[in-house]
Amino acid sequence: MTIEAESMGAPVASGVQTIGISNLPNQRYKIVSERGGSFTMMVCGESGLGKTTFINTLFQTTLKHSDPQQRRHLPIKRTVEIDIIRALLEEKNFNLRVNVIDTPGFGDNVNNNKSWQSIIDFIDDQHDSFMRQEQQPYRDVKFDLRVHAVLYFIRPTGHGLKPLDIETMKRISTRANLIPVIAKSDTLTAQELTAFKLRIRQVIEAQEIRIFTPPLERERESDLNSNQDLAAMEHARQLIESMPFAIIGSEKKFDNGQGKQVIGRRYPWGVVEIENDNHCDFRKLRSLLLRTNLLDLILTTQELHYETYRRLRLEGNSSGTEESNSSSTVPLRAPARKLSHNPKYKEEENALKKYFTDQVKAEEQRFRQWEQNIVNERIRLNGDLEEIQNKVKRLDEQVKSLQLKKR
């Protein structure tokens, strides 16, 4: 009777016993708690901006060991590398599979033309790989490495964004959730940092670069009545006003002068605390990534960036085919990924081709040598056979002559 009354639009009495549909969130909570979550984050920026230190500070564990002397003595590579760090983090019996993607070598060359291509290709390849897995008949297990957030580290010059930063951020923002970050912000004064943030916001707005912002709107007006939702909206507004985030990285603890050990950096004039909002925006950035907007990052990747990539890929396939059927209910197969556009893969492809060619030539040379040896051996055996036949013939003649003499 309760369901019929609700379907007819009649109000339900407050004393009516519930039927249990309100327990659905509890069931979903149990399922999510058992399955755990997965989060993929990419850090992008020039070398020496503290990306590795930030990763370790963010997750409060050593995910990647930093060795500044190792890359310093190595020759500068012409391409951007892709390093993937995988870890399983546990907090209050909830497991989170974390994939951190580092891009060493970005912006290290004198000519950085198209140095962003490796990053863009990697993001597109992950969308393409997931789309291919969805087209398979069995989809129980999927390997998902789609990038949910890209932290772009900006060098604290105090002047503005470089052309490389603008072009790279433009291309990344159309494919993933872009979050700009000012690295080593303790090298700027408070006034310089405020002016630097304002310049970056102006450039981002002028160049129409889309950055990830926490959602502020609510679907229902009743959601605004609770203090919790008002506090969440106020927190989201503070996060938006703090962009781009000014952060400081450190893994060491110091005494802040009040008998408390804090993570920070020590200077002759005092200690800069990492988790102090008056010193940097590290706590706000961590809240955006992990505490309050982790699900928003994942859903935006799935519903916006991946769906956009999938739609453009399928529309491109259908428009590029000469014989297109009117009823295209089955999505066309995505074309093979062309890794040869990436200079790194091009060099590897050329090296493999050269190695394969050399191996084929060596095998052909060995085959010719074997063939020549077989021919020589056949000639020798034919000569020996002919010599033996001649001996047999002479012996036969001797036998015949002896028989004649005996008669």
C-alpha cells in the first residue's frame, strides 16, 4: 500500500514502516569497501621541481627513491620517458591501488618542440586500450590505466607561463583532468606568489585552458539546507580560489619551535611547514586529490574525457570509411595505434629493424657457407666413389686374368 500511495503522488504517513530500500547505500558501501579503489595520477614538469619528493610526501611513504646525482651524470635523452610506479595503500581497512606516472626528461632539451607528444600518446593509448577491452566478448577483468589527474608543475619564475607550458597544458586539458601546481613556492615572497598566481590565471583564461575545478552546483535545493553541504561548497570554493596550488615538498621532520615535529624545510630564519595553510597549499591539494574530490576525478575521466575520446574515435572511423552501412549499431574496430609518431618508439623501431636485418644477413651467410660445404663434401665423396669403382674394376680384371691363366 505504501508503494501504491507513493506512485499516485499521495503523501506517506510518517508512521508507516520502511521496506528497506534506504539500506542500498550501505550495500554499496560494503561492495566498494571489499573491492577497493584505483587511482592513476601523472606528474609532469621540468626536472628539478620536486615531483618525486611531492609524490612521497603526498602518500606519506617512499614510493620512489630520488637520486639527483644519477640523471645529472647521464646524457640528456632526446625523448620523454614514461615511468610507472604502482603501490597498494591501505587506510582503515580500505585498499587503494595507486598508479603514479612520472615523465622524466620533459623540458630538459634545448629544443623542446613536441616534447609533450610522449605524454599525449600515453594518455590516448590508455583510452584506446580500455576501449578495445570493452569491445571484447569477455570483460570480467579489465586493465585500466587511464589517467585520472595530471599535476603540471610550473617553475616559480615569477613572470608567467612559458610557451612550452601553455602548449602542453592546452593539449593535456582536452584529454585529462589538469591541475596546475607551482613548485617550490617558498622561493617567492607572499606578494610575488599572489601576483604569479594572478598571471597564471589570466594566461589560463586567455588561452582557454580547461583545468579541473571541484563542482559547486547541487541538483536539489534541499541539499543546500544542511550545514555539511554548505561547508563542502565553501571548501570547494576555497580550493578554486587557491588554484594554481603553491606547494613545497619535503620528507624531513623538524622542530617548529613549539616542541612539535613537523614535515617541512629548515632555513636560517625559520621552518617552512608543509601542512600549514599559511605557508603553502599542500593540504588543499591533498584534499582535492584524495580526501574530497577523488571520486569526482574518476567520474570526470570516465564520463567526460573517455567518452569524448570514444565518440571522436568512432565518429572518425565511421566518417573515414567509404562503405558505411546505414545501421551502424556495432562500433567499428579502432585502428591500430601508431607508435612510430613518437620519436622514442621510432628509434626503438629502427634499432629493432637494424638488429633483425643483421641477424637475417648473418643467417644467410651461414646458410651459404653450409651450402658450399655440402657441395664440397659431395664433390669429395663423388671422387672417392669414382676411385673405389675404378679399383673394383681393376680387381675384376685381375681376377679374370688369373682365371684364364689357371685354365
